[in-house]
Amino acid sequence: MRAMPHALKPDSSSVIRIAIAFAALKHKSRGQSIASYILDLQSHFPLVCIGTEEESRSLEAGAELSIVVSERATEKWRAHALELEKQLEGLKAQRDAEQEDWCAFLHSQHPPHASLVDAYTSLKGALSSYGGDKCAYASRLTDAITRAFEVLHAFLFSNQRAAPSPVLPGPPTQTRRGNPDTPHISMASPLLMYILQTALPMLLRTHENPKRSGHQARAESDTHANIDKAINHLIDCVLLPSLRSFVPLCNTRLAPLLATKKVGVRDKGKGKEFDKAKTSNFSPLQLTDTRTDILTLLGMSLAALDALPPHPYSNGCIATGVKEHLGLETIRELEALYTLSPQPKSQTLLRPEGRSSEAASTESEKRAQRLQNLAGTREDRIRALAVKDAAWYLCSVVNLCIPQTGAMEAANGKVMSESSVLLVKALVDGVGRLLRMAANVGNDVGQGEGGGRDGNGVVEQGKKTYAVDARIYSDLAKLRASQVH
């Protein structure tokens, strides 16, 4: 065996260092890299670089130089490590922001379907999550109730997009989001009743009245915040969109009447293709009437609110404020309905006639001319019918909002509260404005027809209104007859 060359033989200091390295190797963790292990060794055993011979002569000077070099190397590595950590944190923040933007973009392009089952499960879990802390329990229950109302709004009004109807321009409200249909209403009503009959009473019971309880209750602002948040979501997500859907639904209901005008009498008897095209305009989807379902849903909601316990601080009925809000919004819808609806052409065609023209024409000719001017075009008659149809449903909502005096006397032993009296006064004022508007239109038409000094203008206006109604319902009868055949 050859002897090891003298040049490869390590000196005593190197042997000591190698021994120390092998001894410390057993303390290296399995997941630590070799580079990291070397850095740890260098931090514990710094390498002293001797610059000149004068510095190496003194051990003290060498020790001081070793300390200085070690501190400088440590600071250098520490600054570099901190800089790398800052860069890493910046990259992580940038990645999180880009991921949030991407998720928001995907959510906007493909919104998740509103799940009634998930909303019911979340609400039921919040109801059964009481752990002794009423404040936390009320907050969780309020959040679950508001999320359920948002899901109901998305399920009822955001599934379909309402197309502009050629019958009547709607009021400037949020009615263009979508119109609910009967299957969606039947599926959403159980969840709505569960919220109003189970979740809201539980939320009210979690807030004790400080006058009745022996211990100090939480702040009154927290109570109002939770209850008002839930009630506001009920109004904004369910009640007001349901109210504002009557006008678009009435327009959509009567829209096929305008399409039938394009088919003239000359097209009769053209065979099966004509019959197929004629019946396609009256598909069951277009003629499905959901207005009564929406009116029933509003009535059930208000009845459930009447059964709620009183407010824990004001001891007032929560349904009173909701009915006031809904009733005033209904009056605004009625005013917008008659303000924005186009005036029939009969008002512009009517001209005051002199006595000479009246004497020249016979009574039958005058009557025929008046009926023709009042009837107007087919579009005018359908618009008038759409206005009447929508007004009937809106007035039905007003009837639901007006408090019943007998019921309030039986409940409270006194007459209607001050807020209910103010509501009735506001409703009466709104209806009075509508009646004055209609009376002014009738007087203008009566004067244009040459209403005499004996007051025959009002009588003639009633006859004309009856004639217009007869022609409108004649069109409806023809529509139903075409569906049967």
C-alpha cells in the first residue's frame, strides 16, 4: 500500500475542523439542506481571515479581528435574508390579489346558483348553535337570516331577465331584473315562511327587555342593529321586488294581443302553417299568470309579520312599519303608473265643435265619431287595459297594508296607533291625487266634446268609458276563443 503524499496530509487544525464537522453532522435535521447546514456551522464557528503578519503576531488582535469579521458576515447574511423574506412576502401578496381578482372575475361571469337547501341548512344550523352567549348567537342568526333573504331574491328575481315590453313603459324602479314564475314562488315560499315564523321570532326572543329582566341587557343599539338589518333585508330583497313586478307582468301578460294584430283578415284560410303560427303566439309560458301567486305571497308575509312578538324596546308591532313602507311604495307605483303611461290618442284628436257643425250632423253621426275618437288604436286600448290590470293588483296591495281597526282594538284594547293613522292619511292623500288626476282628464275630454251647460259632458264621458271597456273585453274574448280553437 502506497504512503499518502505529504501534500494531501491535512494539518492539525484541519483535522480538528473535520472532526468537529463530523461530530456536528449528527445534529443536522433530515429536512435541512447541506447549504443551510454549512451556514449554521459558519455562524457557530466563524472562519478568521488574517490579513497581515503584524495582526497575526498578537492573539488578542486576532481575537478582535475574528469577532469583527464574524459580526460583519452575520450582518451581511441577515440583511440578505431579510431582503429575501420581504420579496417573498410581496410575491405572496401579489399572488393572493391575483387569485382574488380571478375568483371575482369567474364569479361575475358564472355566478353560483341560488340554493334554497343551502340557505335552509345554514339557517337551521344558526338556530341550533346557541352556546350561552346571546350576543354572538344573535349575530350569527342575523347573518344567516340576511343571507337567506339574499338567496330568495336571487332565486326569485335574478334567474330571468325581463325584456322590454311594447305595452307600457314601466316606472323608474328596479323592475327590470326579472319576473318570478309559479314554480319558483312555490319553492321559495316555504323558506320565506320558515324565516318569518321561526327565525325572526327567535331573534326577537334573544333580546330581552331590560324593564322585564333583572340583569342588565346589552346595548339598545345592538338590538336595533340586528332587528333592523333583518327587516330591511326582508323589505329590499322580497317585498319591494314583488311589488314592482306587477307592472312588468301585466305588460307581458297582454303583449300577445299586439302580436295578433299583425295577422290580418286576409290571412285567413291559408292552411295548417297559418294555424300553427297563430297558436304559437299564445304559448302556455307566455300566458302563465303569476300575479295572484305574488299577491298571495305578499299577504302571507304580512300575516306572518302580524304574528311576530312586539319589539323588545318599543313594544310596538314590527308589521306596522313594514306595512307603512310597503303602502307608501305602492302609492308611488300607482302615481308612476298613471304619470308615465302614454296618454291615449283620443285626447289629442278631440276638438271643440261649434254649434253650426253640431246642427249639421245627425245625432248618430256625432255618437259614432265620438266613439271612434275615444277608442283610438288597438295599442291604446291594450295600454289602457294594462294600466287597469296593474292598478287593480297595486290597489290590492294597498288593501293589505291598511291596518284593520277591529283587529288592532282586539290586540291592544285601543284605537289604531299614531303611525297607523299617519299611514292611512298618506294613503288617502295619494289616492286623492290619483282621483284628481283622473277627474282632470275626464273634464278635459268632456269639454273637448262640447259638454253643454246642462252637464251632459260627464254623462257622455261615462258612456265613452263604457264603450271603450266593451271593446277591450271584446278583444279579450276573441283571444280566448282563438286559444280554444
